[in-house]
Amino acid sequence: MRVLAYGGAVLASVAATPLVTRHLHKVNYGHYVTVTSLMLIVLALSEGGLANLGVREFSTGRPSERRAFMRNLIGLRIVLSFAGGLAATGFALLAGYPRVVFEGTAIAAVGLVLATLQGTIALPLSTSLRLGWLAVLDFLGPATTAFTLIALVLAGASLLPFYGAAVLAAVTMLALTAALVHRDVSLLPAFDAASWRRLLRQSVVFAAATSLGTTYFQVVVVAMSLLASQAAVGIFGLAFRILSVVNGIPLLVIGSAFPILLRAARDDRERLRYALQRLLEGQLLLGGWFSIMVVAAAPIAVRIMGPPGFSDAGEVLKILGAGVIATYMAAVGMFALLSLRRYRELIAINAVMIPLAIGLSAVLIPRFGADGAAVVTLSLEVVLAVGSLAFLFVRQPELRPGLDALGRIALSLAAAFAVVVLCPLTSVEAAAAGTAVLGVAVIALRALPPEFAAEVRKRARARGGN
């Protein structure tokens, strides 16, 4: 349900993006992407691991303590997100951005506070696996943003009102979420200093373990805004926007499974190993297919999503697309380490990611522009995937997956990539051929998880009986 809802949200975004890019053109679209990336960085830093901490405490804590915990969590996150929004606005002023970017950052900061509040009170939906309502929210926010952007384009609006689209989306999602959870948790914030200190002590570890290492995408975008022309920022921003659609899926999938991983890590290591095996297989297959699709369809995707002046974004997107597999696999490693409370390993990874992002950006972006930023992003994705999985299976050898199924999936992907890269095909032909070869190879090599095949046979028999 969540993947289907996400797909609907993607379609809404796909409908809006080409209109927005054509309306704003390269420079203004670069300004728009810059503010969006600033907000994502501030969200990650001000969140400080509190969202994952909330999932852990609500999943494994005593029911009698949940209400007080949520009230203090709400109060703390409101204060931190407000402070983060002020910091982002100050940075926009000190960095010498144009006035519209400064004002847009201030508007986006309001949306940040509202979105933070909505995400906090939605925790009961996640921990109780109410995935149907989460699917509705997955669609509602992006769809509201997309429809607002389309309305602004049709109205011929200037750049500044576009920053308000996320604010409207946050208000809409907050209203629905509050209606769903008001019986489970109190919506009134609490400002108990002792409780805040306990939360902050725990969240410092979570922040060091999770937040910084996941902001490298946005670090690269901000580095582009400082080291390259605004036209190059717009080109990279379009490719980045298309890629972010695909890269949102692994967090959706693994995030849905996170409460299960937490309980299995606490109570049943055999169940945890089984879950990780299937998640790795599924993420490798799904991420590999999306990587094939992005690499094959990059030129036509850019033509659909952007005006003619953005054609260079096609090559940038191909580079970024090659790293999709790593992004999907890294999600498994990071959430597995988090569920096992292997914070030291996560901190070690994060200690590398941000300095590496800054260093590579300083070297490659001034010389190669948007292509250099894409290489930086690809390199960081690979480092994150290899580092997280290596730490996981070196520290927890009993959780090491069986390589037989993973190897068969890898061979299937290699055959599909060979067709896409080596055959002289158009974008549509390459995407179709790569998908077909992957499907045939997966079936021929029996690379599908047995539960999936059993479910297909079960449904086929049920339809035949009817």
C-alpha cells in the first residue's frame, strides 16, 4: 500500500516538475533547489535522531509511559526545529544569497516546524503498523505540494510563493495525522526540563549515529550553490530531483520494517537474520531494477521533466543512477545497525561521510560542475553501503546472509545492465530490454525469494479455482 501511494505521489510530482522547471528556468529553479536542500539539512540536524529514538521507545517501551514521553518529544522537537529554521535563515543571509532566497528560506522554515510536528505525532501509526493510513499520508503531502506548484505555475506566480507549497502540504498532513492519533497520544507539548535532558542525552548518540551521514546529498547541493554557476545548480538540481523520487523508496520499505527489526533485535536473533536476508534480497533486486531504469531512461526523463536547456542533466542523471543499488543496500545496513544499537559503528561511518562529501565537492565541483557533483554523490553512496554492511556483518557474524540467492540476483542484474549499456537502443527500448532481460534471468536463475514465488502460485490457484 505504501509503495502504491508513493507511486501516486511520484506521478503528481512528475506532473508538476516540468511545469515548474519551465516556469522558473535554470537560475530560479536553482534557487528553489538550494532552499529545499537547506531545509533538508536543517531537518536532519535538528531532528537529532529523535524520530528513530521515538520509534524505538514507542515500539519497545511500556504503554503506561508513552503518553508523557510523546508530550515531551513533541515539545522538544518544536523548539529544535524552530531554532534550526532560524539558523537556516541566518545562513542564507550570511552566505549572500539573493533576497528571494533569504525570504524563501524563512517561509520554508515555517513549513519545517509544521512538518516536524506532524512527523512526531505520526509515530503511533508507524509503531502499530497502521500502514494503510501511513500510505495515505505518503500520498497526501507530496500530492498537495505538487498541486499547489501547478496552481502557482498556472497563475504565473513569481519564485517566492513557490516556497509556500510545502507549508500548505505540512498543514494538510498535520490536520489529518492529528485526527488519527488524538486518542493514542496527547497533542499538547510538554516542556519538562528533566525529561528533555534525558531525551537529549539519548538523542545525541542517535544524532551522531544517524543524522549527519544521511545529509551528504544536500551537502553536495549546497556545495554546488557555492562553487558552481546557478545554471549548473539548476542542471544538477533537476537530475537530483528525479533521482530523489527513486531513492525515497528504500527508506519507505525499511522504515516500515523498522519496528519489526527493533523487536527481533531485542528478542529473536534468528528472526532478525531471516528478516535481513529477505530485505537484502529485495533491496538488491528492487534497487538494481530502478538503477537500470534510471540509467536507461535518463535522457527521456530529463526531456519530460525539464525544458530544452536542461539536456545536460541527462548525463548527470546517468551517473547518479549507477549508485541507486548502493543507496538501497545502505538502507538495510544502517537500519540494521540502528536496531542492534551499534551506535559506535554508525558514528564511525558518519565521521567519514560529511568530511568526505565536503572534500570531494571542493575538488570535483569547481572543475567538472554538475558532472563532478554527480561523481561525488555516487562515491558517497558506495562508501555508505560498503561501510554499513561491512560493520554489520563483521560485528555480527551470526547475521551474515546466505550468498546463493544474492549471487543469482547479482548475475541477473549484470545481464540486464549489459544490454542497457552495450546495445545501441533508445531510452524507451533500453528500459524495456533491461527489464525484460532482468525478468527472464531472475526466473531462469530462480533468484526470487521463495515466499514471493509461493504467494504468486497461491494467488494463481485461487484465481483458477474461482
